[in-house]
Amino acid sequence: MKKIRFAIVGILSMLLSISIIISPAFAQVVVSIQAPAQVVPGGMFTAAVEVTQVTDLDIVFFTLHFNKDVLQVIDVTSGELTPTATPTANIENDVGKVTVVVNVPGVDGVTGSGSVAIVHFSVIGGAGTFSNLELSDVYLSDIYTHEIESVADPPVRVDVSCPVVGDVSGNGTISAYDASLILQFVVGIIDKFPFESQSPLRPSYLRTYEVKIPHLTVSANKRFRVPISINDFASITSGALVLTYDSSTLRAINVATSPLLSGYHWDYRIKAGEVRIAFASSQTVSNGGELFYVEFEQVKDTDGAKTAINLKIVQLNEITEITRINGSITILPNKTMLLQNFPNPFNPETWIPYKLASDGSVTIRIYNFRGQLVRTIALGNQEAGVYVTKEKAAYWDGKNGLGQSVASGVYLYSIQVGAFMATRKMVIVK
């Protein structure tokens, strides 16, 4: 059993060290196929049909051609960009093609880049065979029924090769799922590995899984934990996550599991701007909840910053098409401050920025250089945070309380938040 445990830990460690390559963005709408370059006899894999930089997408139509003697289509499911759509597929395995229509529900369409459909294949060809995956009859339209100009990428070649050592799932790569299959085999839950079967079963992953990072507000100069949660954990025996963040703002220092993963083997690796996590088990749990907690500390001088934390990669069992909900961290100021107005000098308007360490009622008062009150700007109750942009800072139009433009000169402006008060100077030049 020690050897088995070492093998599982080794697979998890290998997974954490794999480099992820992100394709560059395109300047036009390109329709492409993302599929593994190599698969194994009797295995299964997915091919994602993706679009780039599309706006108000409503309908997608395409035909995907393949070698009928090498591959067979099992199913077609929705993509990451169209998670609420249910593709309509005409599967013709006898001639080697599948025709797909994706109709986005609602009236708003979708905008962005990502997969619009996932085609699930089984491999029936032997080692040494191959199949090209080629798109034809591609048609995109927007919510106004206008055709969206698009271009299809060249065909993608998928080669059938001998299994990779350790790849007991038969998909041509080593993942945490292989570790979970080894565990299931050792304890007798399964009596053969997927790569040994020439008739793969319909996969059990055709469910809706959502992995989420929340939006959090944290205190300055304190460590905090970011939970990673899932809505449904049924049938999941393994997974891998890659979380990215701005290393100039945050520093990851530790990863912990929740009770939901009790009994799972897991490991993690941290490097600047990235956290990789992998886990595997022979058993599953049915309920969703929090999976991991990533502990962070703030890098110096990040007072009041807001930064994103993204789920770059989410893999559950063998599937990468999971709904990912990214989060963010807002770091509260460690003290309330009145900042210098901008522009300064100004004519006729300016903005007065400030930071709030706690919630409070905010009042800005403007005085001339003789100390006479010129204008009161009551901003009301405001939440702790940073108010330094034109959209959030206090605005002064250079007029007094009677609506009259004030003369050139030096003015004082003050802020009052509860017992806190501060004053600065500004200059009007006409």
C-alpha cells in the first residue's frame, strides 16, 4: 500500500508541475477546435469548438468532420461561453460528421471568447491511426439576426498512440483522475481501467458543475482566507485547480482543505501569482460546499487596492469544461485619509479624493483663505473603501452655496467622518 500511496503522490506532484499555455487573443472572430494532439485506443476525449471576440452572439451552426473508422461521437454539450444553451446535434457516425446548432436562450446573447460547444468522442481506432477534425458550414448570427463574419481555423489532427505510462484513464495524459482510478482499482471498486475497455461507457460527468471564488472585503495588513467552493460534488473522485492572482498585491502562503475533502489525497504548489492544487480519492461525496481555503497576506503598500483572483484552470475527473466564477479582494484602508484634490490648480472644477477605514457619514466643507465657509458637500453614509476616482471622489464645481462661481485664490477643504477631521489646500486659477 505504501507503493500505491507513493505512486498517487507522484502523479499529483507531476500534475502540479505541468505548464499551462494560453492561446493569444485574435483580432477577429475565429472559430477553432481545441482537442488533444494524442489519444489512446479505447479512450475518450473532448473537442471544444471555440470562438474569439464575438459580440451579442445568438446562434451558432457548424458541421464537424472526423474519421469514422477512428472516432465516434458520444454526445455534444454546451460550452463555457454558452452554459445555459442546449446544443441540438445530428450525429452521423456512419459517415463521420456531426452537425450542431447552438441557440443562446434569452434576448441578450453572449459576448466574449470561449467554447460554444463540447463534442465528446470515443476512440475506436488502433494505435498508429489518426483523424482530422475539420469545421465546415460555419455560421454565426447576433441578436439582431445579422450574420457575424467569421473564419474557421485549419483542421486539427488527433493521433491514436500507445498509452502513456501512468495514464490508466486512457486519454493520453496523466492527471489527478488517474490517481483516483488507481485507488478505485486497489480497493476493488473497479476491476479494470478505462484504457483496457474497447467500449467506453457513457461518461457520468454530463452534469452542471460550478466552481466559485467569492468577492471579499478584507482589513488592511491582516492575513485572510479565500474559499473555493463547488455547487455539486457528486461523482467527482479527482480534480485539479489553477488559481491566479496579482503577485504585486497579494502573496499566497498556504492551502488547507475543508471537511468535504476528508479522505482525499491532495497536494498543492505555490509560486508567485499562481496556486496549483490537485486531489484524488477512490470514494465520492454527494453534497457541494467549500473545497479549499487559500491563505493570503498583503504585499506592502496595497492599502485600498482591489484585485482579482481567477480560476484559470478547473478540472473535475477528466472534464475541463466547468463553469468558473472568479472572485476579487478589496483591501480596506488601514486609516481614514483626506487626499490632495485633482486637478490642482484647477478651473472651474475639481475632485476631492479620500479613503475610509470604516463606514461613516462623510461631509466635505470648503473655506476661503479667511476661514469663511464657502460650500458644504454632504455625501451621507458611505461604506469603508477607497474614493479616489472621478466616479467616487467628492466633486466641487467651483461654486459657493448660492451657485455663484468663486474667485481665484487659495481655498481650504476639510473632511469630517465621525470624530475624524482633516484639512488640505487647493488653488483656483482663472
